[in-house]
Amino acid sequence: MSGPMSPPSGSSVPNEHETVGAYALGILDDAEATAFEAHLAGCEWCAQQLDELAGMEPMLAALADLPGSGSTPAIGDSLSAKPSPRLAEKLVDEVAEKRAQKRRRSFYMIAAAAALIIAGPLAAVAVNSGSSGSGQVTASSAQTTFEAMPDKKSATDPSSRISATVGMEQKDWGTQAVLELKNAKGPLKCSLVLVAKNGQRVTMSSWSVPNWGYGIPDGKTPESRKPLYIGGAAAFKPNEIDHFEVVTFQGKKLVQVDA
């Protein structure tokens, strides 16, 4: 994955550009999220940052399983690329305050995410892989994770014409998944929903499709022609999953992928 772009030039960085990390974590309230999405529709820099953060959720699930992670500094010490202490403290404080208001994330996952956002694509965390022996989880892009997954299922909806491929990998804590989405035209707000064989539904991740869309074959810009890759995780094992659905926030099913 390429290094992060610099924000647009100017005397100072607008608040909207600083919101991309909090938006990727899903800790903005409805009004803040709506305001950021309006900004995102016209900001190529924020769109690229959001794409680069899209694969973070599976890594957060792995970080949550780290043994002996009794404090935020312990997690930070495991990163190979570290932010300056003052910047890290500022971001962790801001994100922790949002979390206290929304109660959507545990403190340790927020702290780990804050460190990863600052450290960027060079950060690497050594953890138990959940399989035989020890392994490493690296802060690579969702696309890289997807391409390495051996188990993939695909489908194209005849009505919406949206194509989806879900890559899966079994973990001790459940299933890590990465979605590849094509021919999705915006603006949309969508979720990847796992439907278990027992009928239970679990939202694995959610995202916004900008006006220019994702994976559009005849898209007018390079960004619009690229597929979306976004990660998710759930407690169900792969053999417990019946299918996956990509649905809008209004409940409309765009495509179904059988497991």
C-alpha cells in the first residue's frame, strides 16, 4: 500500500480532514457523520485515507485478543512505527472522549486504533495467529489481506448489478472476512451482514459509497474504477455461516453471497 498523502495545502488543516480516523472507527454521532460524508463527497484526500483505513477492523479484533494487554502503553510498545508522544496522547484523548459519549468501542481497541492511524502503513503488531505456532498480523491493506485468503465466494445481483466477493479465514475467535465490492454507485450507506445457519444476523462492517462509486468499469476517474476492499469480523466459524448480504442502511439488499 502506498504511503499516506499529505492533506490539502493551506494555513491549517480543516477539522473535516482530522475526522477521517474517527469516521473509520464509527465513533462519530449521526450529525458529525452526516457532516463528514458531505465533505467526503468532494475531498479526494479524505477518500483515499478512508480507503487505506478500511481494513482495520479485523486487525482490531486480533489486537483485542492480545494476552496481557493491561494498558494502552503496552499495546503502543508493540508497534514498530510509533507516533510522537504528544500527538499520540492528543489523539487518544480525543477518541476516548468520543467513545465515552457513544460507548461503541472498548478503550484498548480505541487506543490501538489511534496508534495505528498515526503510525500509518508501516506499523506491524506481533500477535498469536490463532493457528498452530506463532504468527504475525501486519497492518497491510484490506486488498492485500483479501488476495491472500484462499477461501472466497462471489455473486452478482441480477437487479442491482453489484458484484461482491467475500474472502474468509477462520480464527480462534471466529471468522475474519474481507469484502471486494464492484459496480456500486453512490451515494449509499451500506453494511456487510453475516447471516448464520441458526438465523442470527451480525453486522460485520459498514461504509459509505461516494458519488463516484466503487469498481465502476467505465468510471470517469481512477478512484471510481477501483473496487472497494473492506474488512470485518464475527464470532461465528465459517462452517456456521449460511451467507453474507450487502444491504443499505434502509434495509435494501444489494447482493447476497452464499458461504
